Amino acid sequence: MPGKIVKGVAKAGVSNAVFLLDEIDKMASDHKGDPASAMLEVLDPEQNAQFQDHYLEQEYDLSKIIFIATANYFQNIPEALIDRVEVIELDPYTLNEKVQIAQKHLIPKVINEVYLDEKLFNISEETLRFIINRYTREAGVRGLKRILDKIARKIVIKRVLEPDLKSFDISLNNLEELLGAAPYKTDEDKHDEIPGIATGLAYSTHGGSDLEIEVNVFKSEKGGIQLTGSLKDVMKESAQIALTYVRSNAKYFGIHSFDFDKHTIHIHVPEGATPKDGPSAGVTFTTAIISALTRLPVPNNYAMTGEITLQGKVLPIGGLKEKSFAAYW
């Protein structure tokens, strides 16, 4: 049989079709072959004019075709493939956008899928925002759809057990009964203002989030730094740079009698099961270390982000929009 590309051209019936390659970051090599290598020939403008279909054993000109590829994580795509495409990054949905999508599309779809009466799925915007903030951490709305599906199934069961049930309000009062405890915290759940704790801002493919950093100091024979919390190499180096900067400018920060050689500085980033990387926590590491050594707490409604250098310069950041929303939430 001809390959997928040639079959797609035949189905389109034109030589200048538009191909959508959905989620190309999911391609994986195995004993059957390497699809990423095959895509190089398809996407490379220097080669695709003489694309070779191995079944037909004929060349075909793909240069007139427009290829549009999607991916959730373009970091998973081989660099050679990335070099042959133009990457257009789409911003994650904002909170307001997610609310609108849920109200106009997701909720009607959920109701229709389980044949519920609309009166049995009464949900306010306040409750919807609470669900988005406390039960999801994502760039899109797939997780939100799954949560709404779960609520709908619980209501269906309730309707079966209570045949006379004519309406049901989904509210903050019964949300924990429907979904269990909320996995994510809000401003009300933030830490107390304790010396050695500072809040950073992180950005990933799921959007922005806050990142709590804890520093503790104790006497030891060797001194130095101890890092925990599943930190990867770049983040470990960022913490070491922060300590070096604080140590070399200790007097400036009012740290006069502290002996760095006789104390270990332990830096921990909670949620240790989640790997963490990147340099942008540098300024937060620095602030938390200074706070621990001076015993001055950092206000818990402050959040910060940025890579720090050995000279104390804070470098520009990425993901500003997402981090700003994380601070707002």
C-alpha cells in the first residue's frame, strides 16, 4: 500500500493540499522504524520536491503542499525536525477564557453526553472559577472537561438514587463531596510569614504556577549547601550561584557574624515528586537565603522570578503572561 502522505494527496485530489500533522511530539522510534527521520524528507524544502514513496518506487513533488504540525511539547521533537519548521507558540488560555469556554461549550456538551436536564447541572461562575483554580493546572481545558464529566456522572447517580430530584446546584458547599479535596492551593492557603520562605513564579507547558522555596540553616563541620526537591542540574546551579552571591555580599545584607564554613544551608522546593528545572528561581533562592540568615520574613503576598548572576543582576524572563496570571491567582 502507498504511504500515508501519497494516500492523503490522492484523497485530496490536488497537488497543493494542506496537511495537518497532529501531535507530532508523540512520534516514537521502535523496531518498525523512525518516523521522525521520515518526516525530515517530507518537511525539508531541499528534499521534498523528490519525495520517494517506497511502495510506488516513484518520486513525487511535495513542495507545493503546506504542512501544519501541532505539538503539546515541542521540546520533545528532534532538533533536526524543528530546524525545518517555523514554530508558532500559542498562549495558554486565561482564567476568563476558560470560564467562557466552559459555559458556552463544555457544560452543554457534558449535559448532552449524559442526557441530563439543565436544571440538574446548575453551576455558578464563582464555582466554575474555583474549580479551574483549585482542581486544574493546565494550559488548555482537557482537565476541566474531565472534572465536569466527573461531576455529571455523580449527578446521574444521584438522580438514579433520588428519582424525584428535579434540580441540583453545584456550589462551593458540595464541591468537595463531588470531587474530593482540592489539590491546589490559593492565597488563603499560603504559608505564614516565616524567615527563610519565599515564593517564586514558574512557567511550564501547563501554564504559570507559584513555587515555594524553603531555606533552613544548621551548624555542621563542613558547611556548604544541601539541595532537595527533585531539582535538575540548571536549577541546582542557580541555587549555588544565589548562595555565592549572598556570601560575597553578606555585609551588604546585614549578615555580619555568620560563619558560612560552619553552617549548612539547606534549600528545599516542596512537591518533591515533581522534577524542577530552569534558572529563573535564582532571585527567589537569593531572597529566601537572605531571609533565613537575617531572620526577616518575606511577605507571603510577594512573588518573584528571574535568573540571577554572580554580580547580582536579574536577567530577563520568559513566560511573563503565564507567570503574571499565576501571581494573580
